Amino acid sequence: MTTAVLLLPLDQWVQQHLTTIIESTEDVALHTEMNHFMAQHAAITINGAHMSRQEFMKQIKAENAAEMKANITFKDSVMVPAKKGDDITAGSVGVFYKAVITSTKMIHGVHTSKQVIGSLNVVIETDTSIPLPHMPGYNDRRRVVSFNEVRLERPLLVAVGSTPAEPAPSQ
């Protein structure tokens, strides 16, 4: 019996990993996901500020610590493979997303929520520092080597007794 491994096209791969990272509320799951998504040496820029992978992890952990649940929706994506016709191995991906994140914090008995709108551009390459498995099968060695995100966070307005529905006005 053979087992086929289905590798997602790069745009779907990015969406899957980003969803798991944003929705992750457990440290172990977050670390595992980051190790499967981002190279150790990745160049990371968020809203024009450069940071190390460790600083990025610290920021995500802080954001996710008060998270009760998150719902992410991808509005659009674009993918440019490194090799024409190969949308699996390596290339550049841009995604535009919106996430609604509900916090464990409460105001007047209602959980607070925020909306995150983001545009993310990544470059994905095969990470040759990851060893090949010693048994048959495919090891997904794709990793993000460049992560550039522009994002805006806004609190959602809450009327007591209702659910979050509308972002607060931008200032």
C-alpha cells in the first residue's frame, strides 16, 4: 500500500498556517506551527518595523494570551511561483485577510473583541537545513524566509446584551 502526500499550493499553505497561528491559544501548538511555517532566519517586518523571529513569537504569544477565540477570513490572495508552473515548491504569496478576535477580557459582562485587517506578503523557499526523513515519505521543508505584513487592529463596538458587530471608527 502506498500513501500519497498531498502538498497544498503555496497560497493555500500560507492561509492554512496563518489561520492556525492566529487561532492558536496554546504555547506548544503555536511553537509547533511556527516551526512548520517560518524559517529560523526569516526576515520579518510588521508595519515597517523589523524584528527577529524571537521578538515576533513573543508578540504573537502576548496577543494570543488573552484570546478566547478567533475567526479569520481571507479576502484575496496572489501567488507567483519561483519556477513557472510549479505552485507547490517555492515562490511569493500575498494574502489579504480579516480576523475577528474575541478576548477573555470582559466589559459589563460581554467579551471584548477586536478586528485585525492585514495584508501579508511572504517569500517561501525550501529550507535545506531541515534534514530529510530516514524513512519513506515526504517531509515538507517549505518555509517562509521573508514575512512582510501591514496590519491594523481596531476594537469592535459592543452594545451590552449584543455581539460585536461593527469596528470602531478609525482615528
